[in-house]
Amino acid sequence: MTRFYSIVLFFLFVGVQGYGQYILKKADEFYDQFRYADAIPLYQKAYQSKITLHAAEHLADCYRLNNDYQQAEHWYEIAITLQESKARNRLYYARALHNNGKFTEARQQYTAYAEADNLANRPQVEAWIASCDSARWWMSSPTGTEITNMLKFNSPATEWGIMPYDSGLVFVSDRLTIEKRTNRKQFLKFDLSEMPDHQRFPWTGNGYQRLYASVVYDTTVRGFSTIDPQNFHAEAYHIGPCSFSAHGRQVYFAFTPVSEKNPKSTAKKIIVRTGIYYSEVDSSGKWSSPAAVPFNDPGCDVTDPFVSLDGGTLYFSANFPQGAGGMDIYYSSRLSNGSWGPPVNMKVINTPANERTPYMTSDSVLYFASDGHIGIGGLDIFRLQNDGIYNLGFPVNSPQDDFNYIVVDTVGVAYFTSNRYGGAGSDDIYRAYTPPMNKYLYLSKVVDVMGDPISSADVAVKGTSLKTVTAADGKFNFTLEKQNSYALNVLERGKAVGWMQVSEDGTSSPANLIKVEVNRSFRLNIHYEYKDWSVRDQDNPSLDQLAAFLKTHPDVYIVVASFTDSRGNDEYNMKLSQKRAGSIVDYLVSKDIDRGRLNPIGYGETRLLNKCGDNVDCTEEEHQQNRRAEFWVVKQ
């Protein structure tokens, strides 16, 4: 019995090992052919047969390349624990954690990656770490933009590449459709001995990208139809995104044509890259054959075309080797002969990571997506305006990928693409509506009585559900309605420890919100002349600041404390300091502060700030440090 079991177990063991090796080899073939959706189940079987780093990290890569961040996180977490795991697995683990909104864990993994890899791009890693810190603030301080999933556009597949056209939108979708195809040639990296599925794209498992058009009236969709690539005489599995000229008679689109000169050898693999092509429609409605722009490069991806309203500039994304890294945004200007000039790298916005989907408005504001600038998660949407780069904030941006932002004529309406959780499919189209002029963004910051910023302070708008947390520099914001009055509170353990009234139209500069802390001493920038108790003219601004604080907080009572240096006897100095405290009270009373809220106390030379005690030789400047005033809140 025992020997039988041994033989059976031995043969079963050998059989499983052999099967696992075969499965892993086939998975690698699919992986090398970019057939990630096909490779995933094979890598899973290979990993179940034998736990290996190779299977785990390749599974993680397949999920990452299909933007499945939850599965990517799971498998990279496994990969980094296995022997001889590479530093890049930790980087991708950090990126997946970041995309899943796990900012604290992502920050830790970014730091570990930077320590493990001497070749890590330090500035880029530091930007991602900063993004983990800023993401929490952005998500706790939402803008007033309202986000709506355009369910009538979206499917369980991917929808993106939105662009205005006529009275509606054109967009890209890889939803599965049944198309009759004849004599279609491959265009991506495939083994030439095996033609790809004509209906299903093996990278994602979805269909091939197609252009769709829709007439949009607010959130209503009509005239839903497919734009067939054959309308542009395009022989391709994928087409899009695209951009139409202002008059609608010329279209620029991303396209991967198949050359008749592609090698037929079964021993060779090729990659045909995406390029930008254009087509023009004649008076009969017939589109011309696609023509390539002059800067397409067979070794690079050139995509995301956007042609300016005047037709004079073409913006696009490309991974040219001379760029900043990843995909960069470029522009080309139309020459006098009608052709396109050499591409110009938009260095002001490009990073070592990726910049995508440029869109220029009529008032010269450039919207683009980037995963290299400080943001919330993966790709975030930014705008370039007056040489400044601004993150659009939450909820337009999310921990996942947000991109392809376009502005339409309707006031306050824009569209963008996101693969945030809770959508209809992978990438979904969303509508962003920013309320009109009756609302404004109120910006302020929380400081202590001396004006120093307070981070991580809880701020709430009394009588509403609006709450937020201050950033590292004490700043916060709320979207408020104009002409309404609001009470803002700084909270500590649920109790208000700072407050102010807001009633404005959003055009004035808001005052700082001061956090009041009982029994915390604050030193005013006030000093006295030797043996004198009068308030100096140069100290009036500091006292005016204190008076303003007391007027803003009418329930606050304070101690006004004054001090002397060590020269003179103790009794004299005690009386002198009491007079100094009294002079401050008199000044505040002259500014309409109730004397009953002010308690003057002189401490003489009992609380020196330095070594300058009795019989110690000190400079006049050192003695001056001790001739000072302080105050602290005793009641609020």
C-alpha cells in the first residue's frame, strides 16, 4: 500500500510538474504577444501548480496593463515576498496601492522602493509620495463640481476619447460588436503564424476600439450610431481617438495601419505602432483615404490628437525618445504651405511619467492628464493656465485614472473619462457640472493667534454637512453660496475652538480662521525701553492684531503678562512690569475692547528667557529679550 501510494504520488507529481511547465510556457507566449487577457488564466494555473516569482509577477503585470488595480495589488504583494523579487515589483505594488486609495501603505512602499533601487527616479518618486499626502486633503476638500456617470454612453467595456462633433460627441469604445471582416491584416504585436481574433482583442478580452457618435442634449442621448472605419478607408482593428476641425470637414485620428510590406515569416514578430492620420470629406460626403502626419515614427506611439479651433495647431501625445519620459505632450504648428511643422515638446507640463489627452479651449486653457505631477492617484486631470499648472481636485480626480477632459459650450459643463470604482465598466464617460455664479470657492487657512498655520485641523460649516481637514500649510476650502452668511468653526474633540462669520461674494480675500487654545502662551512682538512702561509706536501693529482677534472672538478672556530684565531690585521690577501690563490693557481699551476681558499681570524678572540674571554681564540686546509681553486665553 505504501509503495503504491509512493509510485502514484510520484507519477502524479511528475505529471503536474510537466503540465505546469507547459502551461507556463504557453502563458509566456501569450504575454510576449500582448495577449494579456489570454495569459491570465494560464499564469493562474501555473502558479497553482508551482509557486514561482515568474508566474506571480507576470500575473500582476497582466492585471496592471489591463488597469485592474485590485488584482494587480494582490499579485504584486505576493511577488515582493518571493525570493529574488525585483525592485520594480515594489514600485508597481506602490502604484497599485495608490490607485486603490491606500495612501499610507503606498507611501511606505514608495519609500521602500527608493531605498531598494539606486536607479530610481528620485524626483518622480518624491512626487508620488507627495501625492499620497495631498490626496487625503483633496478628497476631504471637494470642489463644488457635480459628477454624473453618462450611463447611456457607457457599457461593461471601455469608453473614452470624447471629443465634440457637430451637436454631440464622438467617443471610443471597445464593446464587442459583430462585424463582417474580410482580408483584415494584423497590426499589433502578434505571432505571424497565428492571426488575431477579428472580434476580440486578446490584450483586454474586449472588442477592438471603434468610434461612436451621439447627439447630446444635457444628459439625453440620441442618434446613437457606429462610425465605421471603412468610412475613412481604414483597414484596422483599432481606430480612435479623434479630433474634428471647427468646420467638421477634416478629422485627425489615432490609427494603426497595416503595411503590405509586413514580413510573412513565422519566425519573426513585429510591432506596428499607433500614428496620427487625417481624412477630409468632400462635398458629396465621401471621406478621403487616411494620410499620415509627417512626424509619425514607426518606433514610437503617436496618439491623442487635438486640433485647435483655428486649425493652426495640432496637439498630441507621443513617447519620442528625446522626451521627458513615458508619454509626453507635443504640439505642431501648421506651416504657410498647409503642412505640419516639427513637433515641439511642451516641457512646462511633461514629467518622467506620462502626460496624455491634451485639449485646448478657446481662451487658451490647456487641459491634460498626468500621472507624474502631484495628484490624487493614477492619471489626474490638470489645466495649464497663465504658465501655472493646477490640479482639478476631487471629485473630478480620483485615486484611479481620470483623463480626456473636454469643455463644451454649455456654461459649467465638461466631460471626462475615469475608471473609478462604481462605474458601468472599465473606463466610463462622466459629465462634470460646475455650478454657475451663485456659488464660489471660499479659500482660507487655520492659524494660531500668532498667525502660524495649523495642519490637520478639523473645520466645519455650522448648520451644514460641510467638513474638511486643513493641509500642511493650514489651508482649506469650501464651496459656498453667494450672499449667504456662514459660521465656520475649528473643532477639537467636537468642540468649537475657533470661529468666524463668512458673508461675501467670493471676490474678497478671506481672513484667517484662528484656532483658540486655552492656557497656551503667545508672545507678542512687543518690547519696552529700559525702566519705561509705555507702549512704543513700533509695537502698535502687534497690539492692533491682538485687538482684532478679541473683536472677532467676543467670548475670549485673556491674561496680559509683562516682564522686565534682571536689572533693579525685585520689588521695583514687579511694580514696573505691572505698569507695563496695564499700559497694554489701556491701549486695547482704547480700541473698544472691554476692560473686563483683560487681566493684566506683572511678573517682574521671575521668568527670564536667557542667562541674564542678577550680576550677569549681558548686552543690551539680550536684556531687551526679557523686556517683553505675552498673553494667554483663560476663558472662551
